[in-house]
Amino acid sequence: MLSKGERDLEGCAAIVTGSARNIGRAIALDLAAGGASVLINGVSSRDAAEETAAMAEAAGGRAIVHMADVTDPEQVDEMIAAAADAFGRIDFLVNNVSMRSECPVGEMPYDLWRQVLASTLDAAFLCTRAALPYLEQAGQAAIVNIGGAASHAGMAERAHVAAAKAGLCGMTGALAVELGPKDITVNCVVPSMIHTDRQGAPEPPHFAKRPAPMGRMGNPEEIASVVRFLCGPGARYISGQSIHANGAWYVTV
């Protein structure tokens, strides 16, 4: 992988949704370390978003904060415009926002089902659609979606999450074919259990019962390094792929 000192993304600009903390923050910081300007997005945690922006600038990039609910079309359009106005271009879009929870399907309110699908699929669609004119102009642009192990392994009480993340993988493949002629790569990075601030929520039972064969959780930085690679010049022939980063918790051959 790349050296943290390598400025392979110099002059580029990125949007990372849900980047106030955890995996999104790590992605924003790695892109900034590569020289990219980054829009930090959150919906409620402005203090955390401002902290991420300060860290991104300390890492060597330029950063702005834009608070927006990325399930709202008008707010998404405003966010994309803010990035374009601030940076003059958009090269990378990282669709990281997603809501997760456990709930038996027989007890699942329709509102919860819709909220989870909206936070993952609707948000990725809206952000991609709004950013597309700028990505087309950038030349050698990249979209990276952040998936989830539930869409591949099958997990009890996560039908809503699995459906949303599987849909994201399907959208990734379709967009890769559609946007390939425009020199835009589209990939999905699929983590399993990552060591993050869960704000008091318990560890998901499927990970607690079956730890990764590597014997540890992953770190947000390990997901971020894959995203940065996919945005960089060395990954221009990789598109339409779901790339698993999970310590062998789920294996594809």
C-alpha cells in the first residue's frame, strides 16, 4: 500500500459522506494525507466534523465542513455545490453514510426498514447523481461505496441492513459499466467488524459469536487505505468490484 507521505492525490478533491467520525473520518484523513481537498459531511455532529476537518488539514489536505442529511435531495445538491465552489472540482465521491440496527423481521416497523434503505441506497444514489457532472469533468474520477458483511454472509435480525448493502453492491456493478466509458471507476469496499466508537451500542452478535480468523477487529485506517488506493492512479483498471476487508471473516474465491 501507499506510504502516508506519498502525495498521489495532489490537486484532487473528494466528498466523504458521514465523515465526522469512525471509518468516514479515517477515509477523509487518508485522502487528505494523499494531498486531496476533502469535504467533511455530517448530519448532527458539527463539533466532530470540525475536528475531522482540522485533522485533515494537519494531515496535509484542505478541508471544509458541510452539514447535510444525504437522504434529502435538496441538501445533497447544496453539499455537492459547496464542494465544487470551494475546490473547483470533484474527483472522488465516497458514499459512507449508513444506518444499522438489529431487529427481527416480524417485529420490524416499516419506518425502520425505509430509514435503513434510505440511509444507504437513497443517499448513495442522490450523491452520485448530483456529483456526476463534476466527476465527468474531472477525468479519472472514482466513486467508492462502503458496503457491509451482512449483504454477503447472512445475519439474523439484519434483513434491512443486508438488503440495503446488497443493493449498494448491485448499484456498484451497474454504475461501473455505465460510467466506465467516462473514465469513472466505481467500487464497493466491504468491511466486517471494525473497531469504532459505537456510542454505547453493543457489539453485533454475529461478530461476537464468530470472531474473525485473524483474531482481532479491523481498524478504520485499514478500510481507509483500501479506499485511498481505489481513488488513486494505481487502481484505474479496477471497477465494478466488491472488495472485502474483513480479516477472513467472510471469504470469496
